[in-house]
Amino acid sequence: MSTLTTNYLAPTGREEAWRFTPLARVGGLLDAAVSLESVNSISISNPQDGVKLTVKTATDRPAISSSDDLATIRGREFIEEVSHIEVSNNVQLSEPLLLVRSNLTGKPQASRTLISCGVNSHATIILQNTGEAILSDEIEFELAQGATLTFVSLQEWSGKTVHLGRQHAVISKDATFNSIVVTVGGSLVRLLPTVEYSGPGSSADLQGLYFATDGQHLEHRLHVDHNVPNANSRVNYKGALAGDKAHTVWIGDVYIRANAEGTDTYELNRNLLLSDGARADSVPNLEIETGEIVGAGHASTTGRFDDEQLFYLSSRGIPADIARRLVIRGFFAEIVGKIKDEEIENRLMDRIDTELAKVGA
């Protein structure tokens, strides 16, 4: 294992990709003098027919995509083994496949997972991130023709966790990738959900929510690369913040290349500030190289609590604290409901209620 990353220069914070990230808090994951332990951190808690998990060497299972993300580049230097989850051709899973984290030590570690979905397969996969970790993590998805994958990523980490992660999907002809990212835990979480296409008729739907309280830094940087004709994408992320120095960052980049005629895309980010001392940065970007598209747009809003909604509920006898929580639940309900798992949905909303109570929001 290498102890120093080849030709690696740690970010300084002046780079566009790192200008919002508190680099002093990344736990050594970007420090060239710190070695990362390679770890197979993902296991399946409910094995199903038509799905197999194997562990392969990084040499036998190289990355399916390039990356300019420094955390990913550095993590790949240390990765020795890759967890490979394969959903067979034409398999339709009757219930979600549940993935859990294990073998986390709380020291700097690096993990890489590949999820391959066969031709015309249909699957929902839910990853539950819990516990304490300092983790550089990469998950890649390759969707064969006609495949449909819904991937739910739940960041319910403990309060000291540092998580730098990349989730990259390559979507084939007539395939559909649905991503739901929920981040409510951790000290510093920086995720990169990214998409590229390898055939026409493909689509991506990227949904997410995040809730930050005192001192949390939650950062989501999305990139959709429309590099083929007649593909579509939708992005919808919502965030709420409460407490001193709670900070969220959302970057939404959509790139429509010159050959991507017939593209249809829209991205939306909404942020709700629940207290003073919280900060939300939201930067949507569209780069379009062809005028032959179906549609392209983006929107971003950041605002305070809606007093009219609160007054409406309070006038009907609902106490103010309960009214606030009802409004916040309504704000998140659109995305939480897409998980389609009542136990998980209730758990997430209960955690948000608990965090709200801690900061008096």
C-alpha cells in the first residue's frame, strides 16, 4: 500500500471545488502525510435471489469512470479491494436490498463499491450509513440497457463523523437511475452525486434532503453530464438549517454537450432557514452547447420560516412548536415519501424532530 499519493497536491481552499469546505475538519482524508486504510465497508443484510456480492481486487475491478475530485483520486490510491454488487439480467427484486456499513474504525479509511444492474433489471437498494467514521467513499453504478435502479443513501452518522463521498452513475440506453440522498447526521459530510449517459432514452432523477444543526457542515455537489442525445434529468434537493454555524452547500451543475440534442433537464434547490447563525449556499449552473433541446431550467430559493403557515396552524389551536414541526415535515414530505418505507420515513422525521428540539427551533 502506498503511504503518499502520487503527484497529489492537497486542496488549499482557494479551488472552486473546495472553497466552501472547512478543510481543517476533514480528519486527515486529504492530508498526503496520512495513510488511509482500505476497507470493505458494505454488506447486504437481506440477501436475495438474483443478487450477489463479491469482493475483487482493485486491479481486477478498476473504476468505470474518471474523476477530478481530489478526495476520490486520493482514496483510489489506497483501495486494495472493491465490493461488487451485481443484479442479474431481467431480475425484478420484490423488496428493497438493504446495505449496511461495517468494519468502520473511526480512523481514516477508504472504501469503493460497484453496483451493476443487468439488462432490464429492476431494483431498489437502500444504504444505511450509521456509526462513527472518517471515510473516503466511492460508489459507482453501471446500468445496462433497460435497467431501472432506485438508490437510497441515508447519512444518519453520529455527530463526529467525517464523510467524503462520490456516487457516480453511468446510464445505458433506455435505463433509469433514481437517486434519493438523505443527510441528517455527521460533523462534516461532502457528497458528490454525479451522472453520465451512455445511450439515448436514458434518464436520471436525483432527489435529496438535508437537515443541519449546530456546527454541522453538509455539502452536496451534483453534476449531470448530458453527453448523448435524447436523455433527461430532474434534480430536486431541499434543505433546512437550525442552530449556530449550521452550514449547508448545494452546487448543481448541468452540462449539455453539443451532441446532446433532445435533452430535457430541470434542477431545483430550496433551503429553509429556521434560526439565526445558519448559512445556506446554493449555486445552480447550466452550461448549454446546443439549442436543439426540449427544455433546460433551474431555480434556487433560500428563505425564512413561513409565518403565514405558522399563523394558520396556530389559529386552529395547534401549539407553536408543534406547528413548526408540521410545516417542516410538510417541507420534506415530497422527498421522504419517495423512499416508500414507512419505518425509515418515520425514523428520519423523528430524528429531525429531536434535532429541532435540541436547538429550540
